[in-house]
Amino acid sequence: MGRMNDTIRQIAEERFQAYTQLPWLMLLLIAVPLLIAAWRFRLYPTGWWVAGLVVTLLGSIVSVFSPDLFVWVLALDGLLIVVAAIDFLAVYVGTSQGIEVSREIAHSCSLGVPIDSRLTVENRSGLTLVGDVRDDLPDGFESHPGQHSMRLPPLGRVTMSRKLTPGRRGAFRLESVYLRFLSPLKLWRRQIELPLPSALNVYPDMKQLSDYALLARTNRLSLIGVRRTRRVGQDSDFERLRDYSRDDNFRHIDWRSTARRNKLTVRQFQSDQSQRVVFLLDCGRMMTNTRDGYSLLDHALNSALMMAYVALHQGDSVGMLCFSDSVHAYIPPRGGRSQMNRLLHAGFDQFPRMVESRYDQAFLYLKNHCKRRSLVVLATNVIDEVNSAAVTDYLGNLSGHHLPMAVILRDRTLFEAADTPGGGDSNLYRAAAAADILVWRDQVLKDLEHRGVLLVDAFPDELTAPLVNQYLEIKAKHLL
């Protein structure tokens, strides 16, 4: 009889231990669907869901010491599973087929100039959706704000706006829209990525062109460093009559028109036209240095476009050749307003590459495609003897057939190091090395001048005015 009682007691203890493990098994059954949902449907538990699990965990621990609570803990686990499953299905079904997005954004913009981007989200389900939305952001861009909170009623629509500021030139694509929704009971959070491709071309900032046009109309170009160049001789081809401005030559006043209009009127003469300008932009390793977020190529391209704008308004034809270890783009010299758009499209997606520039290929391509005499403007940098010798030889060989001009960009860090030698022995050595490089650089520039090459030697951020002034001086002296 005692042996039978011991057996019954042992069986009861084994069953009790098995029963007390059921809450833990329930928690395991809850955890496995969580992992599957997170992997398959991108549904993740929220803090409320974790709080419910903590409560059931505490109940399981208590049930080990108080078997009378076992049934209640089991009911609590079952209720949590049912509620979580219903909440899971609600957010999954409501956001699977009832969400549509659309984007309104310009196809082109200027570097550093904010543009408006509008995103519209429509809810075609029967649930109220609460969550956040974030539009795609290409590398190098800034968005204000970065994301939006939203509450979408059934069959509702909301439109959100942001300011998108591009920090890089080039062709970009906005690929997707990212949404995050809370379930009705806030137990789940679902993340959705909806494809919504949009192309966006970022061009150099052309505000300087409009500034130049405004200042040119009011004869205030000196405010941006452009000098008034006195012409050798005088153009005699009459172009048009216009209102007198303060800097006009009084000898050009048309007194008959002035008397007829009762307003001072001057005769404007036509400058030499049909001259040709070709820019050679070095996109190799010499132009990779950056300062204030802009590479040497960025500054060279901005200044070249400014000079192209001036040349086109002077009636000249302008072309461009971009190269590094090969020729990337070539726009033949042409005139007219549409040529400015061609130059912009050719240069906006050109970036400096860590390769050795092939000047031989670039100048051979120029020789084969540009037969008429032109002003050839090479924008580059000189760092070592190899590339400086190539620049000197190829530009020097152009003299006679073309008018060569070298735009050599200064390294501000190098000049600052040579100008401030104080601060210790290391700075003295640094200043001495910088001064030695600058002496060598100055000799390279003198060699270019001796070969008949025109020079523009300026810091990258101060290049525009000297380049335009050099072009106007060439026009005034009729060097072409």
C-alpha cells in the first residue's frame, strides 16, 4: 500500500511539473510567430507587446510556486495570443492593398538651392492608419523635415511637403517611399517600402548667370569684379539704340533720337562675332581636391559656364570637352541660346576621377574635331613634373593654330602654409616645403607664358571674375 502511494505521488509530481511548464511553452509559441512575422512581413512588436510578454512571464514564474494560478496564467497567455493575432491581421490586411503614394518634384534643380518635394499618401482601406512616412533621400542631399507623422482616416488622403537641398551635382533617382504604421491596438509596427522612382538632375548653381545679366543691364559689373575693358580701335557696326546709362561714352549719344524721345539715347555698336571658344575640363586626379564641400572641378565648371554665358551673349560660339583617361563628353562650338543648355547637360554629371589624365587623347580629339582657330581654355591643376610638362607641351603646340589659355587653380592650403610659418619646428618645415613647391609652380607658369599661352592663375572660389576679365581683354585686343 505504501509503495502504491509513492507511485501515485511520483506520477502526480511529474504531471505537476509538466503542467507548470505549459506557460513557458505558451511563451515559446508566442515568440516563434514573432520571429516569423518580423522576417516575412516586416512586422515588429512594440513596447506594449513586450509589456504583455513580461506580464505573462511573471505569471508563469508565480504559477510555479502557486499551482492554483495555473489556469489563470494559461487563460492570460491564450488571451494575449488571440488579441495579438487579431491586431496582427488588422494591420497587415489594412496596409497590404489600401496604400497608394505619389510624389511631386521638379526634374531638375541647382546645386545648393532648396526645392519643394510633395508626397501624397492615400488610405483606401477601412481602417484609420497612424504612423510615419519618409521619402527617399539620395546621398549628399539634406531634407527638412526628414520624416512626417500622419494619421489617415478611412478613404483619406494627406499631402506632406519638405525642402530638399542637393549637395552634389549629377543625375540622381529617388527610388522608394518608406512607411511605418502602428496596429489598431499598438501591439505591432509594420514597415513598408513602396517603389516610386523619380529622376532628378542637379545642375551647377546658375544664380551667377542671372546676377551677371542684371548687373550688365545696369552697368554695375564691377560689383562682381568684372572690369570694363577699353577696346583697341572701335567696332563700327551699328546694332541698336538704347537708353543712356551713366558709364556710356557721351560721344555715342544719338541726339536726334534723344530729341524725338525726350530721353537720352545712345547708339550701341556690334562687337566682333563668330569667334569660337572651346573649354577643356580636366576631370582627372588633378581636380579631386575639395574645399568647403566643392571640388576643383566644381569651381572650374561654374566659372567655365559663366564665361560661356558671357561669350554667347557676345555672339561667339562655345564648345566643351570633358576628359580624364578618356574623352567623356564633347559639345561642338555653336552659338545661340540653346547652346547654354547643351553645355549644362554635358557638364552637370562630370566628376573628378582618381585616374591619370590623358592630355594626348584630349588634344588629339580636339585637333580632329575643331579645325577652325579657337580660344582653347584648359582648366586644370599642376601638382608634379609629369602633368606640368604635359600641360606645357600640348598647350604650347597649339600656338599659331589656336589661341591657348591655361586656367591653373591654386591650392589655398599650400599658399596658407607658405604664408604662416610660425608655431614650431614642424610648421617651419611645412612652410619651407610649401614655399619650395610654389617656387617650382611659378616656374611652370613662366614656361607657359614663354610658349605663348595666356594664363589665369587664381584660387578656385575666386576664379570667375579673372576668367571673364581675361576673355573680355582678348575680345578687346582682337587676339582671335
